[in-house]
Amino acid sequence: MDKIITTSWDDGHPLDFRIAELLDKYDLKGTFYIPKKNPQNTVMSETDMAQLHHKFEIGGHTLNHVNLKKLDNSNLVHEINGSYCWLNEVTGVKPISFCPPFGAYNAASLKIIYLAGFKVIRTTQLLSPDLLLPVNYTTLQLFNHSSYTYAKHLLIRGRVTDFKLWLYSGATSDMLNLIDYYLNYIDMNGGCFHLWGHSWEIEKFNLWKQLEIVFKHLSNRSEYSYMENGQLSNHIKHQNVNINNPNQ
């Protein structure tokens, strides 16, 4: 029975190195999803990417940090295949993992992501302790969401099973309580605890101390395997997900 802890960090901001230092301090694994350019935020240089890749996985996040649902087929191929080839050139290895910017995807983009050569697709869907295909949900974001936000997130996407599971936690929004709740679930049922976030957002809301508390809380669990997102490809199970419904 797999019991896994993984983390991932989006957008490639230079502050990702601060996250990397903390991951290293607590012996945790992480995947950094980096676009070539980002109109919304600064992106680290290719030299810095290559340095980060010495210890951590680098995943695809399109070339220009664009919403895949708004692109025609030609531009989807450009953004996704271009990301795959660019990461291969910068890191010297074929990338495995891909995260659609803004968590936005549809059937056409999923097909192209897999055809490009990516094997793991990570979304921004929250409150899942399972490893699933064709997309991999996450468990928690390093951000202080309210209980209302969690409920809305699950119900709008029609994720009734995950909603019921969260309700059994007491519908809490306390991060450490949620971590313990989902780890207890994984202890009994197997699965994956997946933490994700943005370094620029952690800086904006002064969440660095909270991040270190969370990392310390997740570390040194001998019964768990610590993995990068790409390593999940050998552990993910299939589910009947309607990839034509981008809100699922």
C-alpha cells in the first residue's frame, strides 16, 4: 500500500530557491513548474533553472504561462510541445511532469500534453488524498483558504466523494489539522499527500514561517515515501474522469 508525500511549486519565481532551501533542510522532495516567460511575475533565468535541477525536478508550465482552455490547437501544440523541448534543452533530460497554468485544461490540451511526452499532469484541484489519472489532484495549497472556499471549490467541481471526506474532518480550514487528517486517512487507505503553492504568494502574504512549520510537520515519517511529482507516474491509478469537463 503506497503512502507518499510530494510537493510542487508553480511559476518559477526566483524566490523558489528559498523553498528549495527549506525542502533540502527537511529532506523533502519537490517539483518546480516553470514557464519560459510569465506576464504576471518574474521568472528565474535558465542558468538558475539548471542549478535548481541539480537537486529538484523541473516540470512544464507552458512557454508563456497561458490559459490552455483559451487556445486553439495550433497554439496548444506550440505552448505544450515548446515547453517540453525547452525544458529538455535547459535541463538536459526529458521532462516528465506538467502543470496547466491557472489549473485550466480541457480534453484537447490533455491529449496534447500526453502526446508531447509528459507522463504526469498536476492540476490545482484540492483536498484529494488519491493518485489518479488522467490528471493528478492535490491535497493542500500553502495558502490560508477558508472553509467556505474549500466547500465551494469541491461542490462547483462536482467532487462529492472528496467533499464528504473533507466534511468528516469537521470541515476545518486549519492547515495543520487538515494535514493530520489526510495523513491519517492515507495511513489507513494508502494514497498521496500533495502540497503545492507559489513562492511569490508565500512572500506576498508572509507565509514563510508557516511553510517551515508545515515542512517540519511533514518530514521524518519513516512509513512514507518522499517523491518528486515525476516519480508518481509508477504509482498513479486510473479513474473514470471525464476530461471533457475541465471543472472536474
